[in-house]
Amino acid sequence: MISFASDYTKGAHPEILERLMENNFDQMPGYGTDDICRSAADKIKEKCGCPDGDVFFLVGGTQTNQTIIDMLLKPYEGVVAADTGHIAAHEAGAIEFSGHKVLTLPNKGAEKDTDKYGSDVGKINASDLKKYLDTFYGDGNHEHMVFPGAVYISHPTEYGTLYTKKELTDISAVCREYKIPLFLDGARLGYGLMSKRTDVTMKDIASYVDVFYIGGTKVGALFGEAVVFPKGVPTAHPVPVIKQHGALLAKGWLLGIQFDTLFTDDLYFEISENAIEMAELLKERLTEKGYKFFLDSPTNQQFIIVSDDKLKELSQNVGYSFWEKYDDTHTVIRLATDWATTEEDVETLMKFL
Amino acid sequence: MISFASDYTKGAHPEILERLMENNFDQMPGYGTDDICRSAADKIKEKCGCPDGDVFFLVGGTQTNQTIIDMLLKPYEGVVAADTGHIAAHEAGAIEFSGHKVLTLPNKGAEKDTDKYGSDVGKINASDLKKYLDTFYGDGNHEHMVFPGAVYISHPTEYGTLYTKKELTDISAVCREYKIPLFLDGARLGYGLMSKRTDVTMKDIASYVDVFYIGGTKVGALFGEAVVFPKGVPTAHPVPVIKQHGALLAKGWLLGIQFDTLFTDDLYFEISENAIEMAELLKERLTEKGYKFFLDSPTNQQFIIVSDDKLKELSQNVGYSFWEKYDDTHTVIRLATDWATTEEDVETLMKFL
Amino acid sequence: MISFASDYTKGAHPEILERLMENNFDQMPGYGTDDICRSAADKIKEKCGCPDGDVFFLVGGTQTNQTIIDMLLKPYEGVVAADTGHIAAHEAGAIEFSGHKVLTLPNKGAEKDTDKYGSDVGKINASDLKKYLDTFYGDGNHEHMVFPGAVYISHPTEYGTLYTKKELTDISAVCREYKIPLFLDGARLGYGLMSKRTDVTMKDIASYVDVFYIGGTKVGALFGEAVVFPKGVPTAHPVPVIKQHGALLAKGWLLGIQFDTLFTDDLYFEISENAIEMAELLKERLTEKGYKFFLDSPTNQQFIIVSDDKLKELSQNVGYSFWEKYDDTHTVIRLATDWATTEEDVETLMKFL
Amino acid sequence: MISFASDYTKGAHPEILERLMENNFDQMPGYGTDDICRSAADKIKEKCGCPDGDVFFLVGGTQTNQTIIDMLLKPYEGVVAADTGHIAAHEAGAIEFSGHKVLTLPNKGAEKDTDKYGSDVGKINASDLKKYLDTFYGDGNHEHMVFPGAVYISHPTEYGTLYTKKELTDISAVCREYKIPLFLDGARLGYGLMSKRTDVTMKDIASYVDVFYIGGTKVGALFGEAVVFPKGVPTAHPVPVIKQHGALLAKGWLLGIQFDTLFTDDLYFEISENAIEMAELLKERLTEKGYKFFLDSPTNQQFIIVSDDKLKELSQNVGYSFWEKYDDTHTVIRLATDWATTEEDVETLMKFL
């Protein structure tokens, strides 16, 4: 049964598996201290235009969010995020588990009006952020409140939407005005960078934020996220922090090999582009068939409204993600393309839609 | 350069890589809810003789220790361990990070007398444990102290030593008397089970302990530890606990595939045996050459005392682990064989020793 | 300078100080194990109609909220509260510090329309709560979300508003349906119970909730909160939990003496009534002078809208609490009466208003 | 029944109660922002010779240890202490609860030989500390271990013993060499400073350590500990850190009044001296009666060995603290004098011994 349920239903790009095979009996030092990790980090730093940055590799997204946020915050600080942000909604309290509050800003586009929803859902904006910070610092005594110590955004967001260069610049400016580090969750970064409707490059991101990560798990790797601190990691000892979170992979080179492969000959971007092209094709087909989109996503995740009767039938033949109930007789579902989706896959899916 | 520095310097058993290749484009549901994980769990439960148990898969050792211990303990409880236990000494405070104290028992064999050292180092024993618990509960008010809420042992220990069946039975009996769960860290379990000098089987372990894990990272897998609760997991919702620790792998089937392969046709045991045979060969060769052993290890980790001059030379040609300074002119080093070590590797090593 | 800034600007009721004097050299066992604590607990249990309950005494509100919530929750659970709840907004992240998320429900009455604001602000209601729980448990997979493990309400709320008996019954019924404990923060409980506009008694509260506390700090004690678990405390070892939070007072009898005094001859209720009568007088005078109320509070905290010019003058002569900016030229301030406020105090205040 | 069980069995020095009475209806701002706290802090800073230091007041010892240690440590750091240190042994895991490991050094004097025991028990020493730090930083990779981020000592120790000026200087020098802050727990500081056998003054302490506290709970106050950072507090926002620990007393001036009284006309020292004189008298009487001391304590806590038969009788008439079993027929008990003990009390006690 074919599945468009998510972008993490398959293994890895074949070149990665080949490199793992080739390297299998080369003996390597542990914990990411090997040369391949170094090579991968160098390639990433070059691509990001931050030769003096620090890059390290972790296994998965929640782990990465938890570990980075812990590195950024003082004990009495929390992290600002959209209320739909992954760390706020879908990580089982991993941030609170490590002692920090997620301070939520209501995301725009809560209305079920496709147009408005499309551009802003899942995002925060600079003016809301500034208002929040102004109020926090302006209103007399705030020493009994949680201090905003970092700002978290995801790009693409959990809804597949993207920040514009202007929006990122503005958010970044507010963060710098308040000396608060900006962290960008790029679990699906490739799909954002290769969108047909973006003016944001990886170098832009590296220049706007204090830390971000380049998602591998959802973009062609077996697993892995490459964390980039463009201006250097803000703790003298990142290793024990990572270890303490149970996030230090013994065979760290497995991450190095994957990212070294993905950042050789722009493989990461090429396979990301495939997902975007397949998403565009999917949108075309869905539009032809008269499907209504729940929101206007420019990346690989597409959200459509399906009647519950149709859905019953569909679920016999195709994998999809339940998103939310739309009304009493309709449901929003997510269909995601990925680095390996083919035209044939899309056509197969469309047979059942 | 050949390395005997550890048992996690190589990738995975070729059969595992092949299965990953074969399965690469089969679409799978996430987070370990797939059929391969189920199959692997079933094979493990059968091997352990605990059909009603629960099995799940995590990525690495520290993460596993942290997550399991958090599942076992109430907030005011700590975990009892040898002061040389991995959780006490080498996990960067991962247990304390999640709010719990490691209550240490001094391990026996602190003397540098090989014979005594050999049998007990790294272990706790039932009588020390009982004395500790008797004192705790006996001495008037203990409500200002950390309650012992679980007992942690490693088998093999960090020194490669093993518990006997009698020792495990006794520790288990004390735990049951005090209603305290017993947790066995089996990061190198295969090497313990296949030792020439053990009377302990996997079924024994499953019957003595409340939870243990079967190490994959050090025994033929790319990564992964199989957690076994022979009588069932003690929390209604293990998934959010795992997620909260950043320990839930998105592509959970990668773990399933590895353990399913390792537990097909006893591959896990067969490759573990290889490490033991190579360790025996290594010991023979070292003895022939007159090397003094720091302790008498019946498993794949061997500890020898080397003059610092010799060591200087050795480090040009061979990977090893520094263990500790023995005296002003000698050093203890660790040499580890593994699932893939060959006779040729041993002979190559011996050329430099 | 007279102050209406809060209800914790004065020491304690003189009878309490006298008891402290009398008892000063009677030697007492530590940590609340003394007879006076027992006597105070018995009086409270009788008053609450819960002879089989557990009562213990802590020092302050945030400490109490943090400790109780930790007792109620499993590690993967959070506590549901109004977004204006003290634990959500004004405790510097004390709940997150101990590892738990505060799951917020938007409180009703966010509009600056006095009437609507008056009845609901600061409260949650049963239907919102039920909807939240239904959605949580209804929507497919929630294992990546924080489980609702307790419900927190304050009575009076941070805005001085009160739940009706009907509202409490309904919230309690939802909690019981979902088997989630209900916790009532009664930092100002006396002022709620003695309001002219309440139908809720202490026995009602004890029958609706799983745990609540009777505020002393703001109601006639030097410090102290009496925690009541009407059906017993849900942990076998409350003392180490309290100790671990740094919340175990060495000279526990100081708390016992205060609550024993407050619960002798209904002193607690008598002095609470004084605050209410003074608040009613204050409201009368403010209304006469044409002040507009920000909301309709039936307890000792009153919120009025004052022009910024007036406020400048006022601040020279009277203590008040800044609450929030109302508009560009007006500010909301809080004026609180307490157990010791006199008619003369009110008249003095009114001279400056 | 008279009790020598501890130094926290009575209320407060009468002058403190009088000041509380006098001040009872003076309205004060909350959370320690009042003038009396400021006055008390100034008096303490003058006494300590640290005009640029920071002083604030907390309620109890465990709370103070927990909060200060959290201020000193980075997330991956632990605190070094004697294995008998209060934070290591008797605070129910409060340090681990806030995420940090207590790294223990074995205290000297574990032998039951009175003489040796007397001078060192409960203490750490500079050479052990240096050796620990040398080993930590010397031994190759320590990034998987808990970093020593602060050193905790108590003075007097939990056994009533004292550091000499030389010992403190040496420990302080090691800490400065390694840039690790030194924290001195002075829960019984007055009794240490007024010992007949000390050469350490409060100014010495303020010059050797980075933070210490002056115990009030055990030395004449109802409750309260004055925290002194001689060179300033190391966090920009101590208030939210304190609040987050549930340690911010609403009526902070209650602490200010107590310490302002204790530091007026050297009352703190005068009443501490009383405890010492009574301890000396007690030792004289005990020696006359042939009692054997478990250790040689120069402060207010005395430890004697009593036959279990005698103890049975004693427990009918006198309060004491069980310390530990000495042998099968003897027990070590603690007898503590305090700021209010009279000669008559001692003679009454001796009637039963």
C-alpha cells in the first residue's frame, strides 16, 4: 500500500547506504570525533557561509530541540514559540522535562479561510514578538514571570508554510534588539529552501539566526539532524550537555557519513527539489479533481479537506495523516511527498482520490 | 591502523546492512509501530522465555539507562549502583539531569591484586546491598534521605566481569524482599552470555530482573538497544516518557530490522561468540609475551599493564583505550575484541606488543 | 503611608503572635511532627468534614503549588489551568522547573466589558475543560502530547472572582469522569468563603476536590498554607517529596501554632469577613465617587480604572498595585483589603482618590 | 521533658519576637524589597567586610543549599562535597531534584578512634580536593563525566567539627586555581565562630569563599538563613531563580527583622557564645561521669556513646538524637546546646545521665 502519510516512511538515499556499506569495516573513533564528521561539518559550514561556526550532529528532532534549547537558556528562562510549534504541541513536554517553559505566541491564521490561513499559519511574526517582549520588559515587575531567553521558529512550519526573507529579517532584528538568540528548527529545511515560492537561502538563514538545524531524518537520511551555530556554540562544553540528554551517538560517524553524502554535489538540495516537484504535481492533480485545500502550503506537505465517506474508502488503499476534523462530515488530511516520491506514486495516489 | 580501542569502532554485521538495503523503499509507519519491530520483539521474548513481557527499542546506552530508570523510580527515589557503574561514573550526570540520585555501593576489588580484582571488580553483591537496605530502613528516620527505588547492575560490568548465577539469584532475592526493581544494563550482554566462564543464560536474566536491555551498538548493530521488561512495562504510557527524553526514533523500524536480524538464527549469539574466542586468543598471546593483566576478565574487554615507553611506541600503530595510570611508569590499557575481530587482527596487534 | 497594594503587607493576627510568645520556649520536635500541628490538622479536618483526610503545612503559595502538583502528576503529565492562573503566569516557571507543563485553557472574559469580565475572568469552566479532554483523548494519537494529569483552579482567582457551587460541581464531575485529580489553590480562600456572593462552603470544596489549600499568608498568618487532601495524600512518602522541594520547615510547629489559632473559634472566618466588609465599603465609596471598575469582584481584591494623572498624585500618598495599562491615558490598579483593614483605613484611602 | 535533641527545638530570641510585635502593623512591600531587609543586609555586609557583596534571605537550609548551588552550576556541572555533607546525605535528593550530581569526597576520620575522628570527620581537605580535580582534568577525556562546578563545605560540619584558618585558606586556594566557586554552609555558623577552638572569623570566611550563609534557624531566629555573596551574586536575576525554587517568602521583611535584630549589638555572636559555654559545661560534666565521646567536637553538638540499657532509661526523661549504632550494645547519641540553653538545663540533663 502506497503511503503519503509523512516524509519519514522510507529509509535513506541509496548513495548513503552505499557509503555505509563501503565504510562498514573502517575503524572509527567514537562520539563524532572522526574525520568524516569533520568533513561533513566543513561542507555544511561552507554552504552556510559561516567558516567560524560550529556544526554537530544529533539523531532526531525532539532530541535536537531539547538539547539546543537547554544550551541557549538560563534556568529562569523559557523559549518563545508559536502555539502550534512542534516544541509547544507535539514533543510530549520534552522542553518542560528539561526545566523550561514554552512561552507561546498565538499563531496567525486560526480562521478556516484558506487564503489567510495559507500565508501565516504556524508562524510567529516580528510585531507580535516585539509586542510580547515590550510588554514583558515594560510592565513593571516581571521577576515573577518566566524570562524569554530564546525564540524558536520552524521553517517550513508544521503546516508546511514558509517565512519570507523580510519576515526572517524582521524577527531577527527584534531578537538582536533584545539580545535573545533565535533558533530555527529545520527538520524539513531542504523542502523549504527548494520551494518555488521562497526567497530565503541557507546563507540567509545562517546570517539571521543564532542556531538552526538541517533536517536529515525527513530529507534523505536514515536519521540525523545537523546542528549549525553560525557564530559558534555558546557553551564551553557541548559534549557533556549532549551526553546528559542521552543524545550522544556512540558511532557518531554514522551521522557524519550521511551528511557528508548529502552535502556532496548538492545531493541534499537535489532530492529536496524532487519532493517539491512532486508536491506541485500533486497540487495540480488535486485541483483538477476539485479538492479544497485547507491551507496554501508551498512545500512538501499538502493539506486537503476530504469528506468522511471518501476518507473511509481512501484508507483502504493509501496511507495519509489525519490532521483534524474540519466539520461534522469532513476531515483535514495531510499528504506529504518526499525525496523519493515518483510521478508514478502520485498517479497511483490519484487513482484513489 | 588497526584498533582494539573499543567494541564500537565498526559499522554493523553485513546481514543487517543487507536487510536495510532490501527494506529501504518499503514504506513503514513511524515510531516503532511497524511489523518488523513486532517481529523482533516476539523473537526476543521467545528467546527470553517471557511471552507476556514488553520489548521496545532505543538508540543508545545512556539514553536507555536514563529512560528506564525514570520509568522505574518515583520522584523521591534514587537508583542503587556500584560506584564504578556506568550511570554513576560515565554518563555526564544523565540520571541526575532527570532528577534522581545514583546511590553508590563501593565495588569490591579496589586493590590492585589481580586475583581478587578479577572476580568482583565492577560488581555489587547481595550482602552489601542487603546491608545498605537494612541500614536505610532500620535506622529510625530516613525520610530526609533518598529512597532506594531501583537497583542497577551491568553484566558484563564496565570491567568485563560477570555475575554468577548464584550472585544474580541472591541480588534478585534481596530486591524482591524489599520490593525494589532490579535493572540489568546489558550493553555488552552477548559477550557476557557467550563467555567461557559463565553459568548465566538469557532466560536466567529474564527471570531474575525486572528490566534489562540487550545491547546492539556494541554487538553487531549500527546502533540500538532492545529493552526487555519480562513482566511488562510499569507505566501505562511508555511512549510519552520515551518521547520526553528525546529518545523516540522516528524511523523506529531501523531498530526493528537490526534486532530482527540479530535474533534470526541466533546471529547475536554467534557473533558474540566470535568476540569471546578472539579475546581468548588475545589473552593466550599476551600471556605468552608475559604481559600482566590488570584484572581477570572473562569477556571481550581485556585490561593489561603496559610500560609507558612501550605505550608510546604502541600508540603509533594500534588503537587502544587508556584506562588509568597504574604507577609512575606504567599504564593500564583496555583492548576490546568484538563481533568482527579476526585472528589476523589479533596477530597484527601482537606484532606491536 | 497607607497601603492597599496587597493582602500581605502586614504581619499576623495578634492572637497568633501571642501564641508564638507563649510557646516560645516549649521544646518541640521538628518538621511538623509535633502535637500542635496535629491539633491544627484535626481542627481543619473537622471543619472540612474529612476525618480521614491528610493535612500538612507549607510556607508559601508557589512552594505549595509546586509541591502538590509534583505529588499529583506522573512524569509525562501536565497540569491544566486557566492561562491567567498563578502557576501559568506568575511563578517564574516553578512548575516547569519541576518538569511539568502547564496546559492552559483560555479564560473567559478577556473583553474589557465589565459585566462579562466580572463573572468569569480568571476561571475555567467545565465545558471548556470537557472539550479539551475530549479532544485530547478523541483525536487519534496523543502519545506525543503532554497528558492532562491534574486540573488547577484558584478560588478566589487571581482576579478576585469566585466559582459558584454549580460551576465547581460541574468541573469536579468532568475531572472524575476522566479520573483526573482536581486541585484548588486557596491562597485567599477565607476571602472567597466569606464573600457576600458565594454559595460555596469549605465542606463543599473538600467534597469536590482532591486537594486544596487554605491560605494563611494572605489571611492573618505571618506565613503558611494548610494543604488538605480530603481523601488522603496520594504518595506513600510525602515528607521526602516536600524535603526535596526545599519546602520542609525545620520548626514546623510555627505553622501548626498559626493554623491552630486561626481554626480556634473560627478566627479564620471572622477575620476573612472583615476584609470582605471593608471591600464592600470600599466599593461603595468608589462607586459614589464615580470610579469605573475593571471587573466585578466579589472578594477583597478590587480593580479600578484610574487616569494616569490621578495615579501620579495617588502614588505619593497610597500604596496600590499596578495591574495593567487600560488605554493610553488610563491604568487598571488593584486595591486589596485584608483581615486587618479598618474603616478608618478605607476613609484615609478615599481622601486621596 | 527537657530536650537536647537539636538546636531547633525552641522559637526565637525574645528580642526578635518583640520586633515582630512592634512591626506587626507597619505595612511593608513584599518579597524582601523593604528597608529592614536592606538594613539587615548592610549590617551583615559590614560585619563581613564586603561592602560590595550581595545579601539575601531565605527560609531554611535545604532550600538555601538547593537554590545557591543552582545559581553556581552550569547544567553539566555537579557540586563537590564530603560524603557526609548535608547535601549528600540528608536532603532527600534536593540537589539531584534540581538536576545536579553531588560529587563526593570520602571524609577523613571514618575510624572509630576518637582522636582522629575528632579533628577531621565531616570535612574535606585541600589535598584530596586537589587530587580529585587533578585527576578529573588530567585523565584524558572527561567529557562523559560530571564536571566539578562548585565546592560545598559546612562549617561547623554535620559532626560539629571546624575547619582551621589554614585549612580554609588551602581549600580556597585550590578552588581559585581551578576557578571553581567555594560555598560554605553556615547553618550553625555562629556556633563555629564562637568556639573556643577556632581561629576563623566571619571576615576570614567572607574572604575565602564565593558564597556562604549565616544560619538563623538554629541560632536564635524562628527561621531564616542569610545568604552572602561577598563579591556579588553571579546571576543577573536572582529573584526568578529563587521564585522558581518556591523559595521567595512573600513577607520577606520577616527575615529582615530577624537578621536585623541578630546583627544589632552583636546579638548573634552573644547568643552563639552561650551555646558554646553550655556545651563546654556539658562536656565537663560528661567527662566527670566517665562518658566516652564519639568524637571531639569543638562546637554545640556533642556526640557520646551510651549503653543501650542506659539509653532506654534516658529516653523516658530527655530528648536526644539517635546518631548511629556504635556496636551491638551501644549507641551514639547527639546532644546539642543552643542559644537559649541554661546551666539549669544542663544540670537537669545530667541528673538522667
